[in-house]
Amino acid sequence: MGDNRLVKVAIVAGMACSLLAVPASAQSLGDRFKSLFGGKSDEPATAAPGAAAVPEDTGDLTCPPVTVRAGASTYAVAAPGKQPVGNDLRFQATITKMARECSVNGGTITARIGIQGRVIAGPAGAPSSIQVPIRVAVVQGGVSEKTIATKAYQTTVNMSEAGSEPFTLVAEDLVYPTPPGALGDSYIFYIGFDPQALKPERPAPAPRKKKQP
């Protein structure tokens, strides 16, 4: 009888703990971001300018590995009419850490891509607020790469007198069809800076008015 009481107490205690757990939908952005990075701090490690971020790959075949696309690992901006080098550099952003998480629902996959980085002010002086443009894409690798889905995101970094500020971004709405069979083994998430994403879209041309007969 004593053993039965202990079992019942343990079951009740377990149920109480599960009721106290915070549902995923109620978690803050910081909590969700930490879950992508295994509970580690949001503060990214300081990387030297131009240093490549380490790809994150947990071997999950339903969730492709994520890496920085070649040539898109840094975002450097210069003073007007200058090149982003030497004393003309206003600021430079780099990606320092990445993680990903996927959920499968029927015939679609929704990916959450976590990105950490840092913006460093240059000799020409950085503005107080900086828009950092990042593009995330899922690509089918091979001899001829095929883009399955792509989306641009932006995050704002408020600079301080320290001249070096971290940033975080979680892209939560990249959706693409579930690849058939083993085709998903060739999929990969590419991330990188995309300055073109900062340019406003051109308005659609107004429809021509029909001439009256």
C-alpha cells in the first residue's frame, strides 16, 4: 500500500509540473531564440571582420543544414560616394552564429532560422540606427542549384558609444514543400546579407484607361 501511495504522489507531482510549463506560443522571442541555440546566451562571440560563421548541422534529415552563402558573410557600408575600406568605412556587420529548427505539417515544412551577428562602427562613423538586411533561402544543391524558397528580412541595430553592438534575428515563416524521398538530403539553408532588400519595391504600373469609343 505504501508503494502505491508513493507512485500516486509521483504521478500527481509530474502532472503539476507539466501544467506549470510555459507553452511554446507564450514564450518570448528571447526564449525561442535560446531554444534554437541550446539555451546558450544571446550574446554572440566576437568574430574578426570577415571571419566565416560555423555551420550548424545536427544531422536532422528533415531539417537541412544552414550555412552562410559565399560572398554574403559581411555587410560593409561606406561614406557616400566612397568604397567601404579604410577610413571611409562607416560600419560593418558580420554573422557569427546560426541555428535552425523545422516542423513538418502534411506536405509542407516550416523553418525557423536563428541568426546572431555583430555590427562594428568604422572610422567614418556609424549612424545611430542601422538596418541590417538578411536573406534566407532553402536551396536544392547539385551541379545546378535550384532555389526552393527565399525571403528577405531586416532587423534594426541601435549603435552605442562602444561602437560594437550584437544583433539577433529569427526568421520564423520560411515555408516550402516537403521534398520527396531522399531528395531532401541535398537541401541546404543559405543565409547572407542582402543590401538589395533595403531598396523599396517599385510600385505596380497603373492600369491604362480604356479610350472611350
